[in-house]
Amino acid sequence: MNAIETGKALTGNRLSDGEVVFLTRSGAWSVSIDEAVIALEPQSEAALERRGEQAVAHNVVTEAYLIGVERSQGRVRALHIRERIRATGPSVRLDLGKQSQGTGGGFAPQS
Amino acid sequence: MYRYDEFDHRFVSERVAQFRDQAARRLSGELTEDEFKPLRLMNGLYLQLHAYMLRVAIPYGTLSGKQMRKLADVADKYDRGYGHFTTRQNIQYNWIKLEETADLLQELSEVEMHAIQTSGNCIRNVTTDHWAGAAADELADPRPVAELLRQWSTLHPEFSFLPRKFKIAVTGAPNDRAAVKVHDIGLRMHQNDAGERGWEVIVGGGLGRTPLIGYTVREFLPETQLLSYLEAIMRVYNLHGRRDNKYKARIKILVHELGEENFRAEVEAEFARQKELDVEVESRELERISNYFAEPAFETLPRLSTGYEAARAGDPAFAQWVRSNIAAHRKDGYAIVNISLKPEGGIPGDATSEQMRTVADLAERFSVEEIRVSHHQNLVLPHVKLDDLHEVWKVLAANGLASANIGKAGDIIACPGLDYCTLATARSIPIAQTISRRFADLNRQHEIGPLRINISGCINACGHHHVAHIGILGLEKKGVEYYQITLGGSSATDASIGTILGPGFSGDKVPDAIETIVNTYLNLRQGGDDSFLDVVRRLGHQPFKEALYAPA
Amino acid sequence: MPLLKDNDFIDDTWQRLDDGAAIPATGDILVSLARLLADFGKLSNRDGRLGVEFPNEERPGVLESFLPDLSLIALTFPKFADGRAYSQARQLRQLGYDGELRAIGDVLPDQLSFMLETGFDAFEVTERFPEEAWEQAASSISLTYQSAAYQPRRLHVWRLRWARDEGV
């Protein structure tokens, strides 16, 4: 069985260095989309959004918003190409960004 | 070249300190993001997809070897070893940290550089002809006026919160290489029968969502009235430009909605009321600045160089590069060297820190220390002796900088697109890469002749696709990128806006489509002098449409 | 809200008069442009100074004949990024107005020096920022490249150069 879960993850850019980060289950922010906590239903989406507002108010991230993702075998893939590029790095410079640091999640932006 | 005096130094240092304080207040939480964003933007700092992006001003595209070397150092120390030269003659760094930005700006200030007004709703970096002061066809070097405008527009108290960004381009040559007709204000130098110089003032051009060619609001403005007149235009715009819709906020929309005559009347009435500007101070300053742009001490050389002719005859690769990358200099025995930042399969406008240092070295050894950035995202060594060209070419070739494709199919303008930019709807760079690989054969590029292919990754048109012979616009539908093709644009003296050819293509189909368009042109042209743009203008879109959309 | 004037927080002695309200016999009153135009006769013949809150959409030329009777003109910044009032301020100063020019609305320290340069001399501000923040903001840049300032505070670079090069 290779179950695919579809839901929402909360993402933003870190205030101090602009790095793309994702909210994790523990409430910390991770640079890897694979560690993102995923809301599978509307109530938990609203809860994530509240956590996002707090993180903005506390100047952790500049803005926080939900993105559509799917998870399979522990890897998370953003549904929109823009978010896949944010989660991995520039598709024209595979030597740069998260994809070059082992934090790029399991999916290339093109896939 | 212009050099800072103690006052310019003090001004920029104070500006860096001011930004350091603003950034600290943001990091401490005293300022909200909404309050800080316009402040950081006024210092060129964006938040892009992966990190902060810093756009550093290269005023009117002119820089010294020393400045280029600092740009390389900044790339290594604060970024990831490269930078991206833009269509506005600036450079962008893609991996900047907010915490380090003030330090970076301080380092830049040591070589008389800054990021002031490279973003925000203010008067942006003034651009000009990248061959200014060197071109054979020039009336006069436009850079003294460009520098005057740089100073006048810097932190202008009245015009720092305009309805929208504001771009001014200046040219001193009859052949427009500064795209003055597609700027908010374009200034073109003319000389009257009495031998006096003045400016044709063109207003309301622009690209983006609503591409328009500017119109001439004044045919001939005496040089001494320039700043007063610009203040009048800016004031009319600041007061009456739309602020209800950011997509209708540029001056071109105001001109369009008021009508050319009404707009002119508003400006002339405001100009007549301007009485406080101090013309004498302004003329003295222009005179002072002009001294910095005095012609370099060129040697008296013969028009022909035997060494150069011999190298050209004996080295076909060099000869080919000369044909595309060398332009006529105003001085006998000298040439303008255009350095292509468009290697086959490369990222248009990107240069590594090592390449920057190579160009800095070459400028110091062979080009009176001067470098230019072109709005085609290439670099220029403006003053190279014919005798030195072969040596310069060899160094460039050894560093991946000798692509012989200036003005050809491979010389593609591309914005950063969705690989970096938060506004983008589609990727631009991979499209540029695949097209440049498709046209990798340089002999074929030379056979095709002048061809400008520009790619933008969204409707904002940073890649200037509207004024390309072949323009490509990246859009998105339901998360899938697709690309619209326009034909017939030009940013030259006879500027025109390209129009859409037909339905768009997915990214992987774009190179085939471009190839079909180019082959159609080759079949239609009447000899090698009949350029792509000539053919499109003569025959219209129909033959290209037929070739592209014919049922298989 | 406190009023910032000459680097000091002072009490605002002006009274805002609603368009329908009766005109008080004494005291300084600030009225709308519509009220000014409708009731100028009554407003100008009383014991107390007169001010007007001038909208961003109007052309300052409308006020030209009223200027000798006005002691306060308030210009609005609906958002700090809406800069129309900077041009209005300069136009009013060019028309010869030399009374109080007050910035109201979204007035923040980081824009204070621009406001001073274009002719504002009073600022309705929030208490969010301490007095030092305003002082620091107004003095963070000591030079200017524009010759247009009303009562210049910063030093004009081009004039400094002229003086330097003339040796005066």
C-alpha cells in the first residue's frame, strides 16, 4: 500500500535570513518540507493559520500561509510548482538551495 | 567616471546607518513587516522565493574595475558566488540575509556604491546607453545628466512615495540603445541649429501589463530647465496618478486617461509655477559632474591595426566574435567590446565572482578601468585598443565569456522567473537555456542575423518581452506553465510593441515554435540584409501563424 | 493625539469643528474645506484663528485667496505610502503660505525628514514612538541633494560644493 495523504502545510520565510520554513508538529519551524505538519481537515487548517499569525506577530516569519501538499511514504510534495521550487531550490541551479543541502524534500520541482 | 567627494561619501554612510537602524528595529519587532517593507524596498531589499534578494544600483550602468571586484567579493562573502545582471543595468544577489545586509551595504559604500532606490515607488536607478562616451554616433555623453539625475532623485523628499515606481532613461545618440520610448520618462539629446543642446522629453512609455510607447511632451527643452521640468512632470504624476489600483498607477495610465494634450497642459502649468529651483546651482553642479566624464586620454592611433587584422585573418573564431561583439568607437584605433553573458545553455545575465574579477582585470589592463552593464544583461569594455582585442578575446574565451552572439538568437534576455522571483507565474531561465542550445551553432546564428528574443516570467515584463523581435511571456494555468509568443517588438529608435501570435505553448514546445518562426523568416527574407524585424513588419504575422499553427 | 512641533510634544489647542456644528465665539478652530468655502465670512470674523483640513484630491490653488486668513492647514497621509500631501505642501509653500502646515494621518518617524523638507512644521503623531525616535529620524541624514526645501534643515550638497570650490 502506498497511501497518499492530501492536506495543507503552513509555510513562510524566516525574518532573519529569508529562508523558507515549514511549521512542524512540535510548533518549531523546519527548513525541510518533509517535516511539515499537515492539516487534513478544515479545523486543523484554521489551527495552523492561528499558529501562523502568532509566528508573524512574534517576528519569526514575515508572513505565513497554507499550501496544498501531499504526503507519501514520509515525503511531502507541494502541489503547486511555485511551492515545489520554494521547497527545493531553483530548478536551474541544482547545486544551490535546499536540494543541495539535503533538505529539499523528496521531489524535484519539475516533478 | 564620476567619483564621490566627501559629501557623497557622507550621504551614503548616513544612509547605510539609517538602514542599519531600520533593520535592527525590524529584527527587534519594533517595526512591523508592513512598516518595514517599504523601507527595505527603498534600499533594494526584496524577499523572494528562497531568501532576501538585494538589488545593487549600478548608476547608468557604469562601473570601475575596482567596483566590479567588490561586487565579486560581495558575491563570495554574502551570497553564493555569483550575481545576476539585470535589464535595468543593475546587479542582483539572490541569497542575502537581512541580518547581514547593513554590513554588505557598508562594504559597497567603500567603493562608492549603494542600493538606494533600486526598488519602491520612487525614482529608480537612471539608465542610459551602455556605449555612452564611446559610441561613434553620439552627440554627447549623456552620463553627466544621468549623474545629475541620480543625485537629484536620491531621497527626493517630494517624490519618494509616488503612486508607483518611476523609471528614467537618457540617451545622447540618435540610435536609441537606452529604450527611451518605453520608460516613464525618456530623454533624448538633440542639437538645434544654433549648436545648443537640449532634451526631447518623452513621457508615458512602459511595458508591464499595459505596454505603451511614450509620447513627446516637449520637443526641445533647454538643458538648464531640465530639473525644473522634470519636477513639474513628477508633481503632476504624484498628485494625479492613480492610487486606487496598482496596475493602473504608472504615469502611462495617467497620460492615457488625461490625454496627451491635457497632460502637457498640466505639466506646462506646473512648470510655469516652478520658481524656487536654483538654476545656477544646478548648472554649476552639471559642469562639475561633466569634468568627471571628460574624454579619457586616448592615444592617437591609426584607424587600422595590422596586428588586429592579422589575428582576424588567422583566427576564424576570433573573427566571428569580432563580427558580432565589437562595435565602432568614436576614436580611431579603438573599439567597444561587448561581453556576452549568454553562453550556450547558460543563465542569461549571471556571472560568477571569478568572471567578474576577470572582467575587472581586463578593464584595468585594457579599457581605462571602465566597464558597462547593458540592459541586454551583457557587459561592455568601452575603450579597448584594436591592438589589444585579440588578447582580450583570449582571456574572455578562457573564462567562458567569449560567446560570439551579441544581438543574435543566443543573446536572450530573461528575467529570473519562477526559479527565484515571487511575482513570477512561470520559469524563464529554462526556456532561455533550451532555446540557446537549439541555436548553439554560431554560424547559423550569424546567418540568421540580428534577432532579439526576450523572455518574461510574468506580466510585469522585467524580461522586456513586448519589445523583442520574438517575445516570450510565461504564464500559468492551474499550476501548469505555458508560454505566449509575440512578434514585432523593438526598443530601438523605431520602437514598437510586439503583438501576440496565437495560442500559447507548453515549455517543451517553445524551442520548436521559435525554430519554426526563424525558419519561416529565412524562407521569406530577400537576402541577408533583410532582417527578421523588417520581414515581420513588412509581411505581418500571417505567414508565421500559418507555419506555426498549420494542422500537422 | 500628541502634536510634534519644533522637536517637542505640545498640546493641541485647535478644536476640530464638525460641518454642522455651531461656530464658537472664541478659540482656534479647524474646519473642513467645504465649511471654509460655505462659511468663510463668519469663520474669518471672529476672535480666534482659523485652520482648514485640506483633502488630497483638491488643488491647493483653491485656497489661494484664503491663505492670508489661514493659520493652519492640515494635509492628510491616508497611508504613509500615499505621498500626495508632499506635493501639496510644496505647492502651498510656493503659493506663499507661511502658517502652520500640519501632517495628519499615518505619520511615522521614518518619513519625518521628507515632511520637514517639503514644508510641514507640525505633526499629529501616535504615542507609539518615543520622542527620541522622532528626533533621531529627523537627523539621521544631514545632507540633501535637492534645492527645493522650505526652510532647509539639511545641508544642500550642491551649495556645499559650490562654497568649497569657490573657497568661501
